[in-house]
Amino acid sequence: MSSSLYTGGQALFICLAFIGLDLLVNVFGLAWNGKYFTFDNIAHWFDLANYSFLKNPVDFLAVALIRDSILLGGAVSAWASPSGFSQVAENVKNVVFAMMLLIVAFAPSKLLAFYEDDNIRLAVGDWILMIWCIFASLLLQGIWTSVLAHVTEVAAGTGDSLLFGDAEHEERLRQEEAEKAAEQRETFQLLFRLLGYMGRQWKYYGMAFFFLFCYSLSRVFIPYYTGEVVTAVFGDKASYEKLHKTVFIMGMLSLASTVFGGLRGGSFTYAHATIDRQIRNDLFRSVVKQEIGFFDMNKTGEICSRLSADCQTMSNTLSLYMNVLTRNLTMLFGSLIFMFTLSWKLSMITLINIPIIFLVNKIFGVWYDMLSEETQNSVAKANDVAEEVLSSIRTVKSFACENYESSRFMTFLNVTLKIATRKVFVVIGLIWSNELLQMGILTIVLWYGGHLVIENKVESGLLVSFLLYQFQLGENLRELGEVWNGLMQAVGASRKVFEFIDRPPRVENTGTYAPDGMTGKIEFRHVAFSYPIRPDLPIMEDLTFTVEPGEVVALVGPSGGGKSSCIAMLEHFYEPTSGEVLIDGVPVREYDHKFLHTKVALVGQEPVLYARSVTENIGYGLDKYDDDMVQNSAKLANAHTFIMNDTTDGYNTNVGEKGSQMSGVYSNSLKFKL
């Protein structure tokens, strides 16, 4: 359902429509006994004097009345108090959800009770009642969270005045809803974009998913044949022939799962590497095309962190959890198919307990989230104290307050520790509850399965197979529960990465002008400029000057006066706020990027050496060059003798990053000579 806002009347209408549909479907299920549709069947089921839990489906109608009463109470409250009920509905939605889960657990319990009698024939109405009971309970929860928790006094866009409540509150509520909807859309857009990278490598991922499917399929059959081994050893049908045959099949399945598992792992590893390469390449290509102002606003360490940590998180997490998702979904559906094939009655026992397990985890999860939020707030307060003290450490020391501030910081840490202590009890309670529920399910399945074996309704080997499938199902559900959080990690890491990839450069190098020759006349016409990170601080205003070809000009002025800024604009690193910078009467932005920088050279205060050979450093920026060209350039710079005599390997010497592989004297000498 959407997260739109509803008036109290709209919410009441939606709830009444659901209640009517709910009662109608339940009456339909009671009236249809599988062969005839008649209201006499309903009258028969309302003979409460002869009521039997094992035979009478009227309980479904009673449960529906309970369900509808909850919804009707909420709908009437929303209609009567539209401005205040939405918050109430939000606060009690987990209580409503708990009640709905209990009703969901009731449905298969009731159906299982029906079929305790072997003589009962299939009644289509019973299945309709059970399926609708589950669906209607989940639908009611959706109505509660999406409609009743989003009730406002006036519908959006009506222009009506409020009878009750606060207009600012109503507007704030609408704004919050719009922000939540936008955030959800962005999350799914980022997720689909991440999956798009997998689509680009569809060949490798197609092969990986094929091997994964084969691996999962072979693993799904192993519990079944384990039960067949038990049947081949115990009971009337025990024989060496059946034992050998079953063990051989299990061996072949194990071999197949081993082979396909290895191929799956290798395929996913290679596919992951291709995605990692593609994401890093897209990010790096976008970053190097950005204008210099981008690097003024973003620290080099932050950009490198996006290239390393975030890209790795995106590719690793995406590949890992798509692997986990596909594998566990395949095995989960395979396990369910085998479980229902072996014994649908035992399968119902498992389905009854799934909502209860989910309910327990939901209760403890809400409690844990509340404590986690308290922990974050407490840590934030402690960090505020630390930041305040460290930023004014001179003042702290001048008043000799080191011990006082340490004690104050410890006070905040003690608050965090108290919250952590409460979280310990939540974790203990969650673990105890899950362990007890798992053992309870196992005990119930063993008891009920043993009952079916004694009654000769299932074979002992099938019971063993079913137990193994149940363990496998629990493991699949546990791993699937981690998939969404894992994918959200990838989405979180991708936000800044995609922001950088999608960012268009503020200074476009799209010029195409490349004349055969240049005279070198430089003009600044009424140029005004301020740096992008400080747009309110002008560096220059209405600057006009001309440099004729052959002139030697020195720009002299105080620090921050705009000397370097003039050179940066001449190289088209920045665009002037107003005015124009021209070379030979042509604005620098109209020149071809590569051509411009072969004609305009800059020797900085700190020349840069890259972690490459001397030859590669000299030829940097040229598409083609040979050793003779490099050596001629070095001779013109009076560096040839130095390179040949004072470096370890001549022109092949790797100078290291910024010349770090050379001594300080040699490094500086090489920088200035180059």
C-alpha cells in the first residue's frame, strides 16, 4: 500500500470495505463444503451444542470477528479524532501485528485438527477459510500501518480548513511522508542500479547462477536419500540392494554438489571481480574529469576512500548476498516441496511455529532498536564532550581541568554502559526464546511424527528426512533474514559513489578549437572570480590586462591576491565568475583540452614526480614518444648527465611516488631539472 495521507472518513470507508469482504469470504467458506454451496451448511456449523474443535470450521468466523473488531475500533477512532489517532496507531502497530501473527498461526493449527480424522473428506471451504485467514490478517496489518497510521484531518490538496489540530503539524506530517517516500524511491533506485552492474556481466553471472542452481538442487535431495538409507536399514523393507542403491545415489549427489559448488564459487568470484573493476573504473573516470574546484571541496582521502572501501563494499556485498539470496531461496522452496510431499501434516506444524518465531524476534527486535537508538544518542553526547574539550585543549590546560573533564567524559560513558547492560538482557532473552522455540518445534515434530509413524501414516525414514529438511529450512530462513541488511550496506556505500559518478563537471572541457599555430597573446577582460568553495569571498573583480607575445610578466601581490588564480583560469582549471580569459582573441574554454595544454606549460613551486620511470615522467602527457625524444628533452633541460650518472638505472629508474625512491638531493634535483 502507498504511504499517502487519508482523512478519517476515507480510512473508515476502507476499513468497512475490508470488514465486509472479510465476513463475506468467511460465510462463503462455511457455506461451501466442497460439493454443495448452501446456507444449510452454515446452520449446521452453528449447532454449537455439538461443537468439536476437530470438525467445526466456525472458529474461522470467530477469529474474523476478533480481527474485524480490532480494525473497526481503529477506524472509528480515526474518524472521530483524525488529528490525534495517527500517532496512536503508529505506537500500537506492533501490538496489532503480534495479534495478527497469532491469528496466522491459528489457521494451519485448525486445518491440521480437521485432518486428524482419517475418514474426513477434502472440503474446499476449509482450505479457503485457512488461506483467507492468513491473507486477511496480513492485509489488516497493511491497512493499519498504511492507512490508519497516516490519517490526517484534511486530505491533501482540498484547501479545506482544519476543524481540529494544528495546521503546521499537518503540513509537517505531509512533508515527512514525502521525504520518506522519496528516500524509499532512492533506495530502490540505487539497488536496481547496483543490480544493473550484474546485468552488464550477465554472461558470467548467468553461468554462476546456473552452477548455483545445480548445487542447491543436488543439496536439496540429500536429506531425502538420508531418510531412504534409514528405511533401507530398518523395517520390513530393509535390504542390501536398496541400501547400496541409496548410498550410491547419495554419493553421486554429494559429488555433484561438490563439483557445482566449486564452479559456483569460482564463477561468483570472477563475476565479482568484473563488477569491482567496472565500478572503480566508472568512479575514477568521473573523478578525473571533474574540475579543480571539485578537489577543493572534497579531500583526497575521502575520494580514495570511495575508490577503495566503498567500491569494495558495493561489489563484495552485492555479489555475496545475491549468492546467499539465490542459494537459500532455491533450497528453501526445494525443502518446502519435499516437506509437503513427505507429510503435509508435519509441514503444517512447522508453518504454525514460523509466525510465533517471527513474533518473538519482532518483540525483542523493537526493544533492541530502542536501546540501540539510546546508545547512539549517549555516544553522541560523549563525543560532543570530547570534541568540545579537544577543540579547546589550551583553555582546559590553562585552568588545570584535565581530571575534571576526564571525569565528566567518564560520566557519559557510564550512561552508555548502563544502556549496554539493558541490551545484554534483551540479547539473553532473545537467545533463550529462540532456543526454546527451536527445541519446542523439534519436540513437537518428533512427538507428532512419532504419532504418525505409530499410526502407520508415515514411514520412519520419511520422519528422518523431514527433520533434516526442517533443520535446513531453519538455516535458509536465518540466512535470508540477513540478505536485506546486507544489500542495504551496499546501497549505503553506493550513495556517495554514484553521486560522484553522476556529477557533471562544473568546468566543461568541450572546446574543439585547435589552430595550426599560436602567437601567444593573453587577455583578461573584466574578469571577476571567486573559488567555488567560497563563492561569497571575491578573489578579483573587474580585472583587465593584456600580455603581448614575447613579453615576460610577473604578477606581484599579497598572499590571496589572485596570482595563482590567474594562472589557473589561463589553464582553464576554473571558469571566471564574469568576464573572459582569451588566448589569441579566443576564450580558453573554446580550445581543445588536449591542444591547450600542449601549448600552455606550468612549472609549479613543487614539481611532481610520479611512481614511474624517469622516461615515463619526462614523456608524461604525450600520446607517442621514443627514447631519443626523451633524451633530447633531458639534454635541453640540462638533466641528461645527472640522470645517467647519478641515478641507479638511468632513464629506467623508478623514482617512486613524489620521488620517494630517490634521495632527497637527487629527487629535488631531478624535479627542478625536469
